[in-house]
Amino acid sequence: MLTKMLLLFAAGIPPAGLSACGGIVSIDAESRGQAGSTGGGDDPTIGCDPGRADCNGAAADGCEADLESDEAHCGSCGHGCQSGHCQSGLCQQVIVASVGQGSAYRIAATETHVYWKGEDGSVVRSADDGTAPEIIATEQDGPGDITVDGTSVYWANPDLGTIMRAPLAGGAPSVVASGEVQPWSLAVSGTTLVWTDHGAETVRSTSLVSGGVVTIATAPSAWSVAVDSGSVYWTTSFASGVYGAPLSGGASITLVTGFSSPSDLALQSGTVYFVTDSDAGLYSVPVAGGEMTTLASSGGSGLAVDEDNVYFGQHDGRIVRMPRAGGAETVIGIGPWAATDIALTSKSVYWSAQGVILKVAK
């Protein structure tokens, strides 16, 4: 399937259900799913022709909004497309940055910017309006994981064995931790930063206030990591498991084992979500342990979760949204290649795909 879709893209022919305009692939209503309802309160579509609504509540101009094409009211009143087009009541994806460095392996996002680490060792950010990227730091290592909090951007230098940080707007980078073997995945919660060291087969943490590095667990082939206020969770890509441990120290617990190549994971409301490098699907398991739930039978290319939905990539380049408890899959975008990472804000979904970073309104 992936080979077929890439050949179609190369020939300028989008797959069924998709259309190409100016290099941007559009998702039609049938392939992506119909637009949602207008929400609570009085229904602004009452008394209007299909596809129209009284979004401003003014009787003088009647049903002024065309929900099929209005970029400020796409599909429902107040649902803006953030510089994307509105097509058949669906917001279309836009290119935020053409990286031009082969790939932006991992990304992170704030409400105003998306951050990534280039193959040339630069740490870069771009505003969500697509203005020219800004260099945050240079002369770092090649691609490694990246994450952000309210003040700083953090990244891993796998070959240099360091964890670094810099102010969100740029400034002198500083060393958070050094002497690591192969630091890989990063996550931050409050004043605690955690990471997996793939080479040392450990999960580690540091206080961003007082410093000092603590080994939380031994973890053969440790890969992706997530953290909340009290615990850390990780996957082991080759040892095929999902595990957790208290941040304060203590015995690890096994959430899933004997599984096919679990990779990215995300944490929300007492549940760990994970996908697989082998395209085996999307799964969830309670943080306290218990029965694993299969949410999708394929997928494994980027993962993120918010209060309502889980977002994950298919290996053919599609970005899919699904309710956290499971249900219908909705295609919200597609890249020229499979996503390498997905990042969320309150209003946007970002993903990286080879040399391009894309965005679509939630």
C-alpha cells in the first residue's frame, strides 16, 4: 500500500479520496469523515439551507456562513482552519516548514511555535503561521528527541551523550546532563525531566531545579518515554514491552510484554497508549496494569493524545484521529511519507514527514 501511494505521489496522482492542489494533498469528506456538530447551545443551522449557519447571531444578514468553504467557520461555527483552506466542511492541512535537511526526526510544539532538531545539528523553531524558521542552537548532535515546557526547549544529543536545553525564544544552550551513553527519548512534567538511554539500557531523570541525575530503572533496549507527576513509563523496542516505575524510585511494573516492537507511547488520564514499529496497531493499557485494549489493527508512525482523542500515523502517510476509548478512525491529513512524530496544541495537530512539517486544525 505504501509503495503504491508513493508512486502515485511521485506521478502527481493522489490516491483515491485525496486531491492535490499546489503540492498540498486534500482530504475529501468521504475518506476523512463528516464534519462534527456545531456544539452545545442554540443550533445556528436551524432555519438555514444545508451547509449554512447563522454564526454571528445577527438576523440582519441571515445564514451568513458557508460551512462548506468558510475558513473561519469550517464545518461548524467558530472552527477556524488556521490559514488552511476549508473544503467540503473540512479544514485542510498546510505546510508549516520545509525543513530541507532530509528529515526533522522529532518535533515538539507550543501554542505559537513548532520545534525540531535538524540533521546538521541545529535546533530550530517556526511560528505556526509559517514564517521563516529561527535557529535556537547550532553545533549540536544529529537527530535526537526534543520536548518543551513553558519556558524551555530540551533535546538529546545521542552521539555526544548530552541532554541540553535553551530558552524557547533562543539563547545560550546549557547542559542538563552529560556522560550519557545514547540518550534517546525525552519527556518533561513539572520540574522533572526524564529520558531513556538506549545505549546504557536505563531510564533516567533529573530535577530541573536542583539538578543531579537519578537512574530510575534498568531497561534493555529502552526507547520511548512518558511521564506524569508521579511515575514514568517506557517502551523497550527489541525486548518488546511497556513498563512503568515511580519517579521516586521503586520496583518497575510490567504493563505489556511479549509484544511486537512497541515504539512511541503517550499518556493521558491514567492510560498508556502505544503503537508499534511493525505496523501492528494502536493499543492502550491502564497505568496500574490490567487488560490491554486493541484500538486499531494498523499504525505505528507517530503518536500523541489529548483529553478527547488519540492521534497516530499510518505507514502510508495518513494521520488518523480516534476517540481515546476507541471508535471510528478519521483521517485528518496525509504527508508525502510516513510521519516520524506528532505534536499537539490546544488547536492544532503537527506532524513531521521527511523534509516537511505539516499542520491541520483540530
